[in-house]
Amino acid sequence: MSVVSEMISDVYEQLGKPSDLDPYEADGATVDIASSGAVTILRWLNRGYRRILTWRFPNGRIIKFKTTEKKLYFQTVVLTGTVAAGAAQTVTLDAGAAAVADRYVGWVVEVNGEKRKIMAYTAARVATVNKAWSTAPAAADTWTMYKNFEKFVATGSADADEHIVLNPVNDVMSVLRITDMDNGSLLQRADRITNLETSLITSGVPSVFQDREDGIFFDTAVDEERYYELRYHGFPAEMTTLTESPKVPPQFHEAILLWAVWWGLRRYQEFTGAYSTKRDLEDVMATALQQFDLSNDREEVNLYIGGSNYA
């Protein structure tokens, strides 16, 4: 099993020991993690780490590791308040709603039993809905808002309480499954051609979900607070210390190293060497995959054929 110090040394050696990437202390043998060379090479290794974790083979196959499986629990949100004013196709919410433009676009707002989808929302808390009300909302009426989607948002986001706190860029590779914790049911995954983002104004208990780059959509708006378990493949934390190892089987450590070497060769415009290294990388990945295909013990890795659901 390779550790960061060994991988940094290997990349440096394979690149021909360029002076600007020297990662060693004065003794010329001990890696100095704070040196500019080590910092640069480690950045390349971490990039390679992410690329191997999302590798797609020419036949469309994607490899996923059990070490990247994670879970969290989230609760759907229902907001209520008092109508401040109403008109034929708008409703002005009270101070209980956020005074942030576009905050509730896509949510369902319900007043006096009429459900409408919010198409526009202003910082003055005026919501424009998808069609005119049968009876315009009046001051002192009660409004309720809920939605059929959950965005992935970073920690500290202003709307974190209304969505799922997962950075869509740094945390999530793909969604595995969603379980309704209230009834124990497993939600079915919709295919990519199904559109769950339309002017959906039905409400109830979802049975289908669809994952997107920035979150998930349900087949109906959730008009009550329900808990769900989200299982997903998430990126592990970047490697930062000399004694760390990538959280993938050892067979794939060489692939991470080769990716970093390939990137370095491109940086130095050694395109012939970069081409050869890229071929070596592809061969290593194919061989590692074949080893697991021939093995009866797959405790360390999950394999599946990549399809439209995992694009």
C-alpha cells in the first residue's frame, strides 16, 4: 500500500527530478510536505485521486468503491405563515418568509386549498404563481409552502435549513438510493428522460426520485416534514499528510500516481512521454478491473455498468 511520501517521491523521480519540483529536505531523501515541490505534486496526486474515483471505461463502465459510500439523513421542509397581500396571480408573504429574490422559485404555495407553483419571487416577498387564483389571497389568510426537490448546498449557505447540506462539487459523485424513514420504503429511481421539474403542483408522499448534478427531485411535492436516508458515493477528503494512503484498493494506487505523472509531463510539454503514460494508465485501470472481475471477493469494490442513471 502506497503512502503520500512514497507517491510524491515516485512522481518526482519519474518526471526526471525537475529542480522546481524538488520535494526533499536538505538530506535529499526525506520528503518535506511544506516544500513547494511537494505541495505541487500532492495537488496533482489529489486531482488524480478524484479522477480515478470517477473513471469511466471506453465501454461506459464505471467503477465505484465501497470506501466512498456514505449516508446522511435529511428532513423535508414545510413553511407556513400569514398572507400580507394578494392579487390575481401573486401572493405577498409575511416576514416569516425570506426576503431574498428567487429563494422560493419552484416551490408550491398553498392558500385556501389552492395550490400554485411559484414562478418568480422578489426580495419584497412577492410570489408570482403559474396561473391565476380562483380566489385571490387576502390579508390574514394562511399560506403554506413545500417543494418536490432538494438542492445540494454547501455548509453555511443561507438556505441550508431548507435543503441537503452536501457540496455538489466537492462532496457528491452519485446518489445510490433514498429510503423513506417514516414507512421504510425504498424510492424508485426515475430514468433521465423523465421530467420531474415541470409545473408539478401535486403533493403527497413521493415514491420516485431523480438525481441531478445539483440535487434530487421527487415525483410529488412533499407537504409534510418527513425524514429520508440518502446513500451516496462521496469524495473522500484530500490527502494532506505524508503517512496517508488513498482510500481505494492498492491496485489503483499506481493509477493515481500515473495520472499525476501524466499531468506533470503535459505541464513540461513532454507530449510523447505524456501519451505513453496515458496508455500505461489506461492499461493499469483495465488490468485492475479485470482482477476484480475474476475475483469472487468484492468486499473492497463495487462494480456496475454505467448507464444514463449515472451519467
